[in-house]
Amino acid sequence: MSNMELLASGMKLLVCGMGVVYVFLVVMIVSINLMSVLLRPWADKFEPKPAAPAGPAAGKSEAELAAAAVAAVALHRGR
């Protein structure tokens, strides 16, 4: 077997291997999208909607927030 024949068979193997990987990825993407479409009606049963998150400043007044910010800056500068 000459070097050119070995190189040609290596290139055939390379193309076949990359083709198999490409086809697998396309099939995987299509199947994921298909499952997404098929399972969308039951999404609420499996994954309930999260409650609205409360902000970090829930129930705090402006003065309390300003005092906390001043204390944090003073603590940081004291280090």
C-alpha cells in the first residue's frame, strides 16, 4: 500500500466519521425540538410557575437602606 492510498483511505475515514457526527447532532436537535413541542401542553404540571421574587429591599425604608450603605462603606474602608 502506497502513501497516497493510505492518505486517501484516511481521508475517507475522516469524512465518514465527521458525517456520522453531523447526522447524529442534527437528529438530536430535531428530536429535542420535537419533544419540546409535544410536551409543551403539560409543562405546567411538571414545572410550576415560580412565585414573584421579593426584592432585597422588601419592607425597608429609604433611610434604612442609606444607613446600611453607609455602614457597609465604613466597614470596607476600615479593613
